[in-house]
Amino acid sequence: MPTPLFKKGQSGNPGGRPKKDPDLVALCQAEDSNNIRVIMELRDGKNIPAAVRLAAANALLDRAHGRAGQTYTLNHNVAVAASDDAARLTLAAAGSSRGAVSKGAATEPTSVVH
């Protein structure tokens, strides 16, 4: 087992997330209505490529409703070091998303919404 980089209880980022610059935040917020207007013009433009119009519509939806959840498919293989078949099946079943694994069965991808 590799040696951990940090001792137990020690943070890898003791200062935490960097603070936002309040002046920059205020400046950006002051321009919100202008930026939204530009995005709406891109969305509604007749000679604007469809990809740009779609990106503008998505930006407006994200701003109004938050970004949609993303689904990830994780394929995981568990290396098992057990002395007999029964122990391997027990360990494989514990790692399975469905809770049942037959001898020699491959694990199925697990979908996760993030």
C-alpha cells in the first residue's frame, strides 16, 4: 500500500478554496443584463449558426434554472485476492451494484448522476 501524502487529519489544502475578488464579482454582476441581452441576440439571430444559437439557449437555461445533472457511467473491476471460489464470489457480490454475481460473471457498468 502506498504511503499517504498527508497525515491523518492533515488537509491537502489548508487555506481552502481561494476567495473571490469582490470588485470583480461586482463588475460582472453590473454587466449581467448586457450579457444576457447579447446571449439572447445570439439565440434569436437568423444568420447565426445553429450551434451558436443552441449554446446561447443553453446558457440562458443554465442561468435561469442551474445546470442539468450529468450522468456518468463507471466501469469498475475489482481485483480479488481470495483463497477459494466462495470467498471470491462473496467479495465480488459485495462490490456489485446489483448484489449478486455468479462465478465468472463480469461486473456491469454503474450509472451515477452527479
